[in-house]
Amino acid sequence: MFVVRLKLNLWGYALDLELEKVGMQHLAIIPDGNRRWATQNKLKTILGHQMGGKAVKAAISVCLKNKIKFLSIYIFSLENFNRSDLEKKYLFKMIPDQINENRTNLLQNHIRVNFIGDKSMFPSATLSVINSIEEETKNFDTLILNFLFCYGGRQEIMAAVKDLSQDVVNGVISVDKINESVLRDYLWSSFLPDPDLIIRTSGISRLSNFFTFQAAYSELMFLNRFWPDVNEECLQKCIDDYTAISRNFGK
């Protein structure tokens, strides 16, 4: 964070203003449009997901270059279980394949990998690879890379409320001690700061159950391009535009 001081003369009144410029700590992305990109290019749906994987690499690279500490990417929502069995089977196989393919790069760059979501819904075929990469990178802190998988923002809040309610029943915490900070500790993503910037691609302007609790003060950018068409230059422009924003959080 840094402060810009402005001295203005407005209608004869001298104004001395301080504007807070907040460096980005947490970038979150809703990488939408893989399937539509494939359709537009007359390709199979799975090739859209493959190209989307390259855009993930671009996001990691731009975060490393800008020293952004947290990157969260929405890769599979709970609503996505409505997709065809063929597509889900491919996605659940692609995730461990991508982890194994990029393992060396993750380790060399000291990137910690986390999967956030309803772990009871994680496909067993992918779980061993997920557990392995989380354990192998748990002490890294150059970049904290979070994949929101089998995730829904409302479901995250509901799970937190249920766990917190059970602790009230068990006498672990009293009702009068519950506040926003306490509830936050029960979230699946409790170890993350709120996103500074949320980017969604494909021209759709909604959050789609993404970080429902955490997005209250996030800046939002909606890009009119499909996720496979996103590159480092595009993401860098979003980051540069973010740094030009004065955020006062209601002050």
C-alpha cells in the first residue's frame, strides 16, 4: 500500500487529499468460455479445456512477475456436476494430468497448491494427486495457488454455519462471541485474504456463486474474451488498471 497526496485549489478553497493506493495481494479469476471457444473454432469441447490450461499458466506467470501472493482460479463449481458424464470424466482426468505435467515448475518456483471446495465431492481418481501436491508444496509461500474445485460460495457459507452451530451446541463457543471474524475462520477458504480483484472472462457479468462471502469489496472486471484467448498481456492490463483505482472501503 502507498499513499498519494494531492493539493488542489477548488473555488478558492485549498484541499489537501490523501488517496490510498493498495497493491494487489489476491487475484481471483472465473475462467469462463472454454466450451464456447471450442465451438467458435469448430473444435471438440475438450480442446477448449486444454487451451484453458495454457491461460492458467499465463495467470501464474503474471502473478509471479507482479509479486502477487495469492491466485485463486474457479475450475469446477458444484453446479458443473450437471454437465455430461463424458466431459466430467475428461475434466477429472485432466486435473491430475496437469498437476503432474507442471509439478517441476511448481516446485522450482516455490508455489504452494491448494484445492478449495466440498472435499466430500472430490472424485476419488483425482484425490490422491491433489493430496500429494498439497503435501509436497505446503511449506512454499512465493505464490499461494488455489483451485476452487467442487466449490460453491453459498455452500461454503452453509458448511461454515453448520460447523459453527455444532460448536455452539458443544459449548466450544458462545453465541455472543460470534462475529464476522469468527465465521470467516470456519470457511473452506479461511486462510485466504479477500480477493482484491476478481476477473471473469467470456463477456458474462456475474459471479456465479464464486467467493460469495469474500467478494463484498472486491473490484470486478469482466473481459469480453474467452478464457483460452487470455494471455499475460491481457492480465497485466487488468492489474495495471487495478492499481489506478483509489479504494476507500466506505471511508
